[in-house]
Amino acid sequence: MRALTATHFVARAGGMARSFLVLYLTQEVGLSPTTAGAVIAAVGVGDIGSQLLGGWLGDRIGRRNAMLVGFLGTAVALIALGSAKTLPAICAAAVGVGLMAELFRPVGSAAVADLPAQERLPAYGLLFWAANLGFTVSTVAAGVLVRQGYGILFWINAAASVLAALIVWRHVPETRPPTRKATRRALLPVLRLDPLMLAMVAIHVVYFTMFLQSFSTLPLVMAGDGHGPGAYSAVLALNGIAIVVVQPIAVRLLDGRDTASVLAASMLLVGVGGGLSAAVHSGAAYAGSIIVWTLGQIGVSVLFGATFAGLAPADLRGRYMGVASTTWSLGAVLGPLLGTALLDHAGRTALWTACLATGLLLFAAQRAVAPALRRRTSVPAYDVNPNRPPS
């Protein structure tokens, strides 16, 4: 776990380019907010393929080899994106970044899902903590480095991806359980007969569409209030610091709690945090709304991996975790498109009011699936029997 944790920290600590991509595209490249949103959505399109490809590769060539492909491919794609000058080239490179940069997410999740069930929640919590510690380092450093221009962020991000690949190559063991060819099943026939998994996927797509306004429309709204990249960097750093401090406590507090109830309350908190942004203008007020937002984010993120791992058959863990991670990617496509369009045509108040309404909707939806989720996750035999159909 220590080596896997280190890769998450390094990848996030060096992941400076994506957080500032919308500002790079609008301020340096000169794209309109709507066009910049479309480019960010192109990254999200790549993300979708990344999650599915990562899950498939993790089950086929092993967790370790799939991570190597992802990290090395990320370095190449980032250099291409930072060097692209025309809109078609920018969009193509953006898809490549998405396709490679998130490949490690479903693969790492599958590696943790290979652990005994009782070890998963703290292990997922550790990965989440390390990633956000790296994210905090990234945002603070990027806020300083961006004064030298946005280009340096792409090169640092690429170098961090190469370093993460080296850690995997030298220190991360293979965890994929052996599976006989005769017992291998295709994903889609199993998934089609798993209504609970499909419902959880739909809920999380909507959640991430709402949550990812923090990277697509929040920097634009803050810029409209006269706050520069440094202020946005500070807000993101506050988010990361809060996670680093609170998340280890949350893992202990949430262990053994009712998963559906925690997820419902957490998604509602994210919606409330977004709703508060409709009325704030000062840096301190934005910080307050982000703290509310972050508390909900912690609840969802701590339970996300363990929840979907509990739904996955043993022989389909990589692909189930890939489908779960795709919810983030779909949100990364829908979030910028819907958020920037709503901001352009209806204004900030409508945007953040929609976030609040979405939080309320997600609370109701998560409560509706709560009984089925409790029944499913209380049957440990499901996790180890690849021939048992989903209930």
C-alpha cells in the first residue's frame, strides 16, 4: 500500500496543469469561456475511455502494467497539449490527456478491491488522503509557478507522471487474483442485470456533474468578482488542506456507519456549498462555501471506492471499478458543458441555485436506493463468488 499511496501523491502533487486549464485556455490561448468549457469536456471524453480502458487493462494485463501505460502516456499527452496551437490540435491533445491521466484511478481502485473487505475502507481512505495532500501541494506550488507562465505547469505535470511510473515499476507488486479462462465473464451481460449498480452509477454521474463546477465555473465566477489565479489557487489549497486534516478523522467516524445515509447527507452538503456561492463575492466568503462543499466531498470520497468494491464480483473487479470511475469522467464532460452554458445564459445565481436543487435531488435518490444497498453490501459471499448473479 505504501508504494501505491506514493504514486497517488506524486501524480496529484505534479498534476498542476488540469486545475488551471480553464484559465490557461481563456487567458493565454484566448478562447471564450464556452469554447474553453468544450475543451475541458474533451478531457472528460478521454476520461470516459480511460476508466473503461483502465478497468479492462487491469483485469487483462494486470494492475501494475496498466498503471505504467497510464502514467507514461500521460507525460506524452501533457506535452502535446501544452504545445498545441490550433483548436483541433488542442482538442485532440485534451482527449489524450483524459484518456491517459485517469487510467490509474480504476486500476488503483481495483488493486485495493483485491484486499480483504475489512481492509478496504482504510486503504481507500489512505489513497484519497495522499491524493489530496498531493493536490494541496500542487495548488500552492502552481499559484506561485503560474507567475512564470502556464507552460511550466505542463512540463512539471509530465515529469511527475514519469516519476509515478518509476515508482510503480520498482515498488508496486501485482495484485490481480488468478482467474481461469473458463470462469471469465463479459461485463455488459452482468451489468445489465444489476439494477443497483446502474442506479448508483446514475446517482454519481449527477453528483460529479455538480461537484466539478469547482474546476469549470468557479474560477470563472471568481474572476468575474476580480479574483485572480492566485485567489483561486488559495481556495483550492484550502479545499486540499481541509481534506488532509479532516479525512483521517472521517475514516474512523464513518467506518461502520450506514453507507447510504452518509452518501445522501454528503451529496446534500456539496449542493448546499454550491448554493452558498450564489451570494458570496469576497475571498473569505468563497472560502466558507468551499469548506461546506469540502465536508460533503470527504463523505462521498471516503466511501466511494469501498461502496463500489462491495458491489463488484471478484472476476469483474477491475471493470466494475472502471465503470464506477466513469461516473467522474461523465461528470467531467457534463459539468463544464452545462455549467458554462448556464453561467453564460442565465448567470451565476441560476448556476448555484441549480447546484442546491441538485443536492436535494441526490439526497432523495440516495435514500431511495438505501434498502437495496444495505442488503447487497451485507452479503460478503457475493464478493468471492464469480458465478453468482447480482441481487
